[in-house]
Amino acid sequence: MRFCAHPHCGEKVHNGYCPTHARAAWGSTQPAIRIRGRKLQALRLALWEQQGSRCASCQRPVLLKDMVRDHIINLATGAQDQPTNVGCQGLCITCHDTKTQQESLRGRQRNTR
């Protein structure tokens, strides 16, 4: 056990901050409203065609059914899901999963500081 990481707090914790000083993992407190259904599929198709059917990260060819419309700034940090392709990129499933894991790890680390 050690003291809370907040200055002058005397509460004992296992790691990071006490419940009084804990921060949310990400900046957003409201869940993001996501685009779904046919509108999302049309946006994915436009993004896939715009990128030349390649993953924005690894540049390998990707089929439309395997492309994920990824938000460059994730929705958990307060970004909005907008119909425009600004702020979005098409990723293959592998690159998207890797990026999501890295973002999740950063969010958890932020919460323990």
C-alpha cells in the first residue's frame, strides 16, 4: 500500500489515486452517438473507394467486408461520429484491433496516474 498520487492526500491505495481523486480513463463522460445501419455502410464504401481499397496503416489490400471505419481520435476521448470522412480512416481488422488495444492501454494508464 502507498499514498494516493494526488498531492497532500493521505489516503492509502494499492496503486494510483484514491476514489476521491481518481480520473476517468478518457475525457468524455457522455457516450458517443454512433452512425449505424445503411448510412454507416455507405460511409464505409466511400472511405474504401477513397483510400484505394487499402488499409491506412499497413497499406495492404483490404476487402470492403474486412475494412473497419476507424476514428483517428477515438470516440471515448470525446470525438464525434460525423458523416464526413474527416477524422476517419479505413483499417484492416488486424490494424484496428492493435490500435484499439493501444488506446485502451493508454486510457487505463491515464487512470492510474
